Amino acid sequence: MIEHVIFDWSGVISDNRHQFFGAVRYILRECGKPELTDDEIRDAWIQPYMAFWAKLYPDLDIKRENQLYSEFMERQPPANVFPGVPELLHACRTKGKTLHVLSSDEPKFIEREEKRFGIRGVFTEIHADEHDKTATMQDVAKRHDLRRANALFVGDTTHEIEAGKAAGVRTAGVTWGVHREDKLRSASPDYIAHTAEELGEIINKERKA
């Protein structure tokens, strides 16, 4: 039975895809690099983000990239929450499940969105600004005795799936984020969810992949 659920933030809870794709193009434009379409970014995206930029443009100054990313995101309109996600989170808490966040987003963005999405207080722990999630996921699993039998890591990219597997917990890929279903399946998650309702079935009813 799944008793503990670890969620990525962007692409799983927060629908900031438009801002994210725009930020990547803004960085490329400001650095004099050819721009990419949304689909090109989705296909090329890997984590940690430093690996994405190193693969695409090894000469890009990562400090400059960070500055440009924050600069762009601060000017963007607020992101929306994905449909059905707040209801799913509150239902999980009502059923006594322990919820965590493991995200590469900056703490200030998560704090703002927690309040706007009406989900402040549902998470036991929030690990923000974590770009290589493998080590942190292993630490969380060790401290909370998370195992395949009782825990699930939910993400929208292959990185979360790989991090969850390395920590010995089950994994679910959601198709409403950055990576498309075929790419998610290439990492062999235990489950694939197309909607928040399906994710709820996985968490609460042991829905098969």
C-alpha cells in the first residue's frame, strides 16, 4: 500500500510549461544562440539543467544562464495549478498519506504557488532547489524508511523516474508535464498517469501500469 508520495513540482503540480519554454528561448536569444520550439525543448530536455545546457551549448556561462532564467521568470504571470491536483493532494492527506515535494524550483516560487493553489500545509517536507534529485531522493527514502512497498515518486521527466528507482521506491510518470509519454516510458516507470484522477487511482487503488 502506498503510504508516502513524493511529488515533483513544476510539470506535476504547477503548470508553468509556457513560462519554462519561454525562459529557455529567452536565454538562447540573450546569449545569441538559435532558438528552439517547445517540442524541440521537450525532446532535448535532460536534468540536472546544467547537463541540458552542457549538451546543447557547452560554451554557455551557467551563472549567466541562472541570472537570465530568474530574470525572465520574475516577469511572468502566475502559473496555474494542473486540473484536479489540489483535490488529489487534499484527498491523499485525508486518507493519512504523507506527502513530500522534491523540486528544482526556487523556494520562493513554490511558497507563492502553495498559497495560490490552496495547498499550503499538505506537505510534510519540501525539498526545493534540488537539481540532481537522485541523492536527495535517496536521503529522503533512508530517513523515512521509504520502500517499493510503501512509497511512490511522481514526476514529469525521466530524471524523476530514474531518481525514484535509484532510491528503491515505485515511480509514476505524468503525461501533462515536459516529457511526452513515449519518453517517460523509455525510463520504465511503474505507472503512467494521464490525468490527476488516474494518478489518484494509482495512489489509492493500486492501479496497474
